[in-house]
Amino acid sequence: MRLRLQTYKEFKWEQPRFLQDKVLHDHYTPPLEVLRAFPTKSILFIREPIESIKSIIAMGRKNGNQVYESSSFACDHYCSRIEDIIAI
């Protein structure tokens, strides 16, 4: 998102046609001023909950983060992320 905005400013495009970004974590959510600067339409892709929760647990195991290995935590984290993404 930042790279796209920087490119927009550098080349002074009148109106960029497309902007693609993934919002994977809350702290990477685009700033409201960026979202308001352009007329936007959002497309939301969400993986199946079971696959996402398995992935969260696997990432916890891979990184040695025992909190993420808990299925209860993974479910709560998944639900929280969906709520946060919808709020964008």
C-alpha cells in the first residue's frame, strides 16, 4: 500500500485505476486518509475457518509460540481478525 501511494505521488497520476493490497495484521491496516483519498471498492477473500485455524496453529508451532498453538486462542484470533477486517 505504501509503495503504491509513493508511486502515485511520484508520478502524479490523475487517478490510479487499481490498487491491490492484503491486510494480514491489524498494525498493517491502511490509514483512513489513504482509504479516503481514492474512491475504493473492496473485495474480501476469506479462507475456510478450519483451514485458517489450522494455519494459525501450525504457524505457532513453527515459530515456537505456544499461545498460538492453542486451538481456543486460534479460534478467538481468527474471529477477531474477521471482525477487524470487516470494520475496515
